[in-house]
Amino acid sequence: MTVVLTVPHSAPRRPGAPSGYSAALTTTVPREYVHRSSVTEVFLTGWRGRGPGAWTVDAQWPRAHSFYGPAHGMHDPVMLVETVRQAGLLLNHVGHGIPLGHPVIWGSMQYIVDPEALEVAATPADVEVHVNDHDIVRRGSRLSGMRQTFDAIRDGRHLGRVECTFTCHAPAVYRRLRGSYADLDHTLARVIPPAAPVSPALVGRDRTADVVLSPTGEAGRWQLRTDTTHPVLFDHPVDHVPGMLLVEAARQAAYATVGHGHSTAVAMDCSFVRYAELDVPCWIRARALTPDAAGLPRVAVRAEHHGDSVFTATVTCAPIG
């Protein structure tokens, strides 16, 4: 239990839109359903049911993005993770009836992508995500958790697969779990200012503002930079380190470990152990593992407070270009 994906405000379903409503590619789904404040950060364009516990969600990836931008002619593989994050939240609300404002907590996330399917074309990438529900847990009539699998298809080709586990809590339960951290104003007043970043080139980034690691003088160890003004990673105020920031930290730590060059994170296996707090230094450690069966380099990444894990990940990188 660790990463809460909260929505800052609520909104009704589009007037006249049934639960199986599927929008045309000329619009996005309501931003509230994917817990985004900025409409420009919504990648989903529609959804429809395929049977009990089965769904299809449509998405469109732009050819350029301020944070999940292409590199070496390929879409960012972590854009698939953000797409799935949005798809899971959307279906929780429109498919499972979870009210807006009920926190959703990630427990684990794994993804794997086909690098060749990530090639940037002359038009935005239309992606179809086939979602299946598994191991559903309910408290009374309300969904309290499950495992979901997401298979992404682009132009008839399998782009990648993501699997997530999560739990849901009513706001009152969440406030009890978080204690004083549930007071958002109090929590944000104690945020540790971001330290100086490492070189963007070291972690596969073009802009200093997108670097999430700060040097410590110790090999394989960095301090997490929690820049709450970042328009994508902190799209709206939250009382903890966002899950997508931890995923990005794992990716950047892996690149710094293997030497980014022309490589991309084609797979990641993450566990969200507990909440990563904004008022406590979060340390990122990385070490090289033995290569996988295909000979691709793997890196173990750990985020910790006071020596205790809050997040772990194994990242697999592949050469491109």
C-alpha cells in the first residue's frame, strides 16, 4: 500500500452519456475521470465494454509531449504507463461505480513494450487498450481492490502489456490511514525543496526541469527531487510522492547505471511498499543485475526513507537506434 491517485474535484457524467459511451477521436474523456487537472494531459478518447470484466479503452498519443516526449524516433514507453493509469481510473468510475474523490492506491505495476511498435509516425499514435479485471475484492457492494491487465494495440500490432494491482478507500478511511498527512495544506507547507539535479544527459533527459535525481557524492545513490511545481508530475496538489514520479526515478536511475546512450526502458516491475512522503528525504539506490535471458541489462532500484523501502523496481533496458 503506498501510492494514492487522488482527484482534486468531481464532475458529473457527460449529459446523456451511458456507461458504455465511447467518444470519437475528436475529444478526450472528462479529465476528472482520469484524475487530471489539465485537459492537455488526458490521453484517453473513449471506452466501451467487451463483456463482464472486459473493456476497450481508446487513447491517442501526440507526436510531441512536454514530458513524455519521443526520443530517437520512438514514443516514450512510460507514456504507456500513464495511459494505463488513466484507463484504470476511468474504468473504476464509469465501469465499477467508484465515486470521484475516492483514493485509488497502487500496490504493484509491471510493464513490457515492443520497442519497434513505439516508432513515431507522421500522425499521432492511436492506441487501443484491452483491459481485463481479475481477483476482484468487494466490501459489500463497493469495489475495494483488484488486479487488472492492459494489452495495448497499435495499428493491429501488440505494443505492450501492463499489469497493476490496486485498492480503493472511502475518503474517511483514507484520512485515518494518512493521519496528519491528510491535511494537504499542512503537508505541502513542509515539502523539501528540490536539490540541484544531475546532468540531464546522464538520465536521458533534455531539460534540467525534468530531472528527478540529485547527486549525493555516492555512486549509485541519489536524492529524489520533488518539484511540486512540475506541470506533469504534479498536475494537481497531492499529499505524497506521486507514483509516476517514482516510476520516472526508477527509469532515470537505470539510465544513469547502464549509461543511457541510445537505450530505452523496455520493461519495469514495480512494488509500491508504502507512502513516499514529501517532507522526508527520499533516497534512490540502484545496482546492476545480471542481464536477462536476451542479454539485456537490468537494474534494481530502491527508494527509501531512513533506510526503509517505500518503492522497489527492476528495470530492463534495450539498445535502440
